[in-house]
Amino acid sequence: MVPQPLANSVVHFIRHDHGLGFRGQEGFRQGCLMLLGVPLDYRNTEDLRAAVNTFGEFHHWVQDDPYLVRSIVFAAFPEDG
């Protein structure tokens, strides 16, 4: 992003999921998430990405899952602990 002036210095903003070593940071893991009850209108890549990116980083999802009540999403997310 463009540097922003602040008082007598300049601040550089970096998106939280694009920083150097994001996936390698301690406390993050990669795996799959099962989202239940997602309305069929929102069962697409853009909406699932928006939901997962609120807490982690979306990678891909299983689009041809025969069970429409669930959405299997592969992502990087904070680990418990």
C-alpha cells in the first residue's frame, strides 16, 4: 500500500495475510475446515473466501461434494492454544 504520513514519520501498512512468512508464523496451521449450513446462494469461491479470510487464509474448497449441507475448505488458520 501507499505510505501514509503520520505526525513526523511515515507509516507503511501491510495486509495481515500477505506479510513475509505468514504461513510460517508460529501459531498457524494448514488444514481443512467443514462449514455447515452455508446457504446455497453463498456456496461459491468468492463468498467462502470472504468468510475464511476473516480469520485465516483461504486456499481452495471441494466444489463437487455431493453433500450440499457442508462445505469443505482448505485454509491456513490460527491453531488453538
